[in-house]
Amino acid sequence: MNKGYFITFEGADGCGKTTQLELLKNYLVNEGFEVVVTREPGAKGLGEKFREILLNYDGVVSDRCESFLFLADRAQNIDTIVKPAVSEGKIVLCDRHIDSSTAYQGYGRGLDIQQIKNLNLLATGGMLPDLTIVFDIDIETSMQRVGKNKDRMENSGNEFFNRVRNGYLELAKQEPDRIKVVDSTASIDDIHNKVKNIVLALLN
């Protein structure tokens, strides 16, 4: 049986990661790999309920409550989707994972970063992605791509998203073997080719 892999896609809203995940999925399937796609928040099943609250709840959500909701969603995703698929030799592509919590709730909201990392390990049972690709984009371009119809997270403001962006770049410096940064202002095809080369280096 082939070795399974867990690959996560990260970046600020509007960075194009979801488009690139879909392109990579299609490429890998055409190459004969078994691929499972999931996301956080909102993995199939219970996760969809978490996503509805996190993105669309119109009341007050405390920063710590937000963080724990993401962690609960993450535990469900890992235990019911990611671990079983990887153990079966499949490649799991996940739209957002642990680094979103560190970048958004840690660097963005100002919660204790080491505490968030420890809670992430608790939620995942210690499982880390084999590879994380961060799609880096300036905040002005990011907000233009998001448009006017913003969800609760997307309405957090430019200062918040600058902190998030810097958080992602700092995480990449801390873990250069796992986290690779891709310039998300290039063309879709150029970005896809870079992503493909990064992933093939892992698979080979």
C-alpha cells in the first residue's frame, strides 16, 4: 500500500488557496493517486455545524470561544476524516488547519501562541501535516478579491489581517521544512506549477 500524506493549504482570505487545492486534487487524481479533500472549519458532517456558527453567527463570540470552536472542529476532522484516509494510503488535502489557529487567533487576536500550539497538538492527537503551503498575498489584494460580501472572520479589518499575514510568514521561518511559502499574486497557472513541484518533491 502507498504511504499516505497529509497536506494543508493556508493563507489569508482571498489568497487563492481553495482554487489551488482543487487544481492540485485534479492533477493528483489524473496521476493515479487516491485523494481526499477536507476543510477547516466545516469538514463533512458535524464540522458543517461548526462552520455555520464560526462564520455566520451574528452575536458576540469571545476570542477564546472562537478558538475552542475551531479546535473542536479540528479534532473531529482529524479523527473521522484525515487519520483514516492517511492510514489507507490516501493523500489528504485540507483547506486550513493548525496554522490558521496560530495565525488568526494567536498573531491576529493576540491569544497566547504557545498555548494555541499546545491545544492544537491536543486536538490533533499530535498529528502534524507532512507539508503546509502558505499562499502569501498583500492585504489590499486580498480584500479586493474577497469583495463586499464578507463573513464574520473576513470583517475583522486590515490591521488584523496584516498581523495574520506576518504570523504566517513567521511560522514559515520557524518550520521551513514543513511550511513552504508561495507568492499568491502570480498567475493561477504559475502558482499551480510551483505547488505541483513542491508536492512532487514530497511524494518522490
